[in-house]
Amino acid sequence: APSSGLPLLSKDKDSWLLAEKYLRHFYALPAGLQGTQKMSGTFQTKIKEMQKFFNLKVTGNLDDNTLEVMKQARCGVPDIGE
Amino acid sequence: YNHFPRHLKWNNNTVTFRILNYTPDLAKSDVDRAVRNALNVWADVTPLIFKKLHQGNADIMISFGSKEHGDYNPFDGPNGLLAHAYPPGQGIGGDTHFDEDEHWSKDSSAYNLYIVAAHELGHALGMSHSTDPGALMYPVYSYATGYPLSEDDIEGIQALYGPNPNPRKVKPKPDAPNKCDPMLSFDAVTELRGETIIFKDRFYWRIHPQMPEPEQTLIKSTWPSIPNKVDAAYENPEKDLVIIFSGIRMWALNGYNLVDGYPKYIHKLGLPKTIRKIDAAVYIKDTGKTLLFTDEDYWSYDEATSTMDSGYPRSIEDDFPGMDDEVDAAAYHYGYLYFFHEHVQYEYSYTSRKVIRIQRTNSILNC
């Protein structure tokens, strides 16, 4: 994964990619590197949005709780109105 | 609840729908019924009327497809994305797509089509996702029986279309309990392989030492076969079993799996038939005894011999001075008994036989 310098707790690249795909689909994370590398603040902001929606502790980090919710079967409609 | 931006909705209360194709997982009639029942859920609480078309363009076009299926919004194979729908509007507006790579069922054996359809058709009518885990419009899939709409869902759809002029009596599901409600009480508490599980209504919170926040989930999502209402629960770590009590029956869980041969009647433990419910249960590791609380009394069950100790029941008030005379839930950690009654938590020292601290029940939930 790009060394984004994010204070990510994620264990491995798969988690990171899963999160990126999830946030892009459901929280309008901008596509491509801009959403992650250059604007790592955007990535953290989107993680916080998702954690707030699911009533998780809002840390901006990709912790276990957050990853667990991202892996659950769900509806494909975004969580933020587009 | 949430609506889509600009509160998109159908301007005509008669909305047409058409099923374009069918999944091979179910009989055609099962799919027809699931869709019709899912639409009726919303029709019951609004003035909306749903008319089925068999050809031509309908407001809501329903279809099954996998991966890229024609709307540049591909599905992802089994699990993950189950389905999606578009808000009310012309063309693709209202259309509802189900991922054919999922396995669809009419029970809890796979993804229940009726439940997913009721959720997706909520989108097709203008509902966006709810943050309430007890709402049908919550984005994560969970299996449940009974009426699928919560009060949150009903408020949301009626904010768009108003109530049904001839309301049919419906009993909405209560919204999810709020962990920081100061008056919160628990139904049951147990350990489970190092985690603490707290049951309340149809939900349970899972507290893991490494997880900063308790995680709230529907009971039926994890254990479809145990009832929505748990009275008491305890873990016997020696046997790696959790016993769940509801009414006069009990279930044994090995981790997250139900043990064969259960449910059994609680009277198998040696309780008299007059006992119809256990309020709380807790295993005391230091003595090998399980304490079972019923109304103002409690019983002692010897796990090694699987027999009820003689000389019971005894009064809670006599044997646990300083405690309330009834218990909702109980837990045991490092020589301390934690009794929960209504919104109060008592920390009782088993050795010095007295209450040493009183807190709010939800202090255990980081509130």
C-alpha cells in the first residue's frame, strides 16, 4: 500500500484496499491516489464519517471494529446522499 | 432515518412495478410473493398503492443480475453488496437490482429475499439509510422475523407520503436501545471466551478488551435460533459453553454455534416446575457453582455433579447484604460479583460479603 503516513492500524494491504473500495463506494472517497495518497486527510475524514454513521468510536483509524463493519453483507446504496 | 437529497419521492400515490427476471434460487411464485409482501410493508403505513405490470415500462423495474449488469454500478460476487435501488425518478429512478451471485432464500438459511426487497424498495420510494441498527433501512443485512419496520422507518416514509388513510394495525419494532440512556437496564450478561456479552431487547452489545467501543448487533444476526428476548445467560469456561435462558427453555452455545440437543427445559437443572423464568445466572469459578436468580430467591447448581445443591432456594437479601432484592443480570470477575438491577450496578465482594461499590448500569458500556 502507498506509505501514506496515515496513522493506520490496519494489519495488511488487503484491509487497506478493502477500506479504500468501501469508502469510495459508500462515502464518495475521491477515486485514484488523490483520495488516499495526496489527500490522506480525505481518507481519514471519510473513515470518520463512516465511524460516525455506524456509531463506532470516531478515531479516523482503520481499527478492528471499523474493518469488521466494512466486511458485513449490506445494501449497495451509498450511506451519504448523492 | 434519512431521505435522499431534495427528498425525492413519487408524486403519484399509485406506483407501478414489474419483475423483469427471476433468480433460480427460488420458485417464481416465491419471488412474486416476496416482492408483493415487501411492497405491502410500505403500503400498510402510507397512502401508496402498488400496481404490477407484466410489460412495458414501470416506475420500479425489478431484476436480478451479477457483476456489471447494465447500470455501471457493478455487483461484487457473493456477499458484500447484496442489492441496490435508485431513488424515485424517471428512467432508472426506482429501479431495484438484486445480485444474482448471492444465494436467495425465503428463510434464514441464506439471504432472505423478502427482507432485502423490503429494504431496497424503501430506497425506491425515497428512503436513504438509517443509522438506527434496529431499522429496516440500516445498511447492514440482518435476518429477523416479524414486522420489519421500526418506528424510525415509519416516521421516515410518512414524512414523505403521510400515513395510510385506512391504517392497518401494525406493531413497529422498537428502535435499538441507547447504551448511554441513564435509565438503561440489562436483560442478561455473560462472558464469552474473554468477551462480555450484554443482552437488551432484540440486541446484544459485545465488549472486547481490545475494542474501544462496545459493538451493538441484533441477536438474530448472530444466533438465528435463539429467541429475541434473553432472560439470563452464563458461561462455564471449563466446558467452553454459554447457557442462554429464555422463559422455561435454555440453549447451549459453543462459541457462536448452538449445541445439539438444545433447547431443553430449565427444570432439567432440578428447578421446580413452579419456576417459569430465570432472571439472572452467573458461574462462580472459585466454587464451581452456578447461581440462578428467580424473583427474590436464588439457587446454587453444582456444575461438576450437574445437580442442584440442597438447602435452596435462599433469599437474595439475606445472603447478599446491601444488594437489591431482585437481579436483572449478574457477572463474576476476579472475586467480585456484579449485580445489575434496573439502572444500578452493584459490585459485591464475594470474600468480604458486602457491596463495595454502586454505579450506573451502563458504566460498563463506557458511558
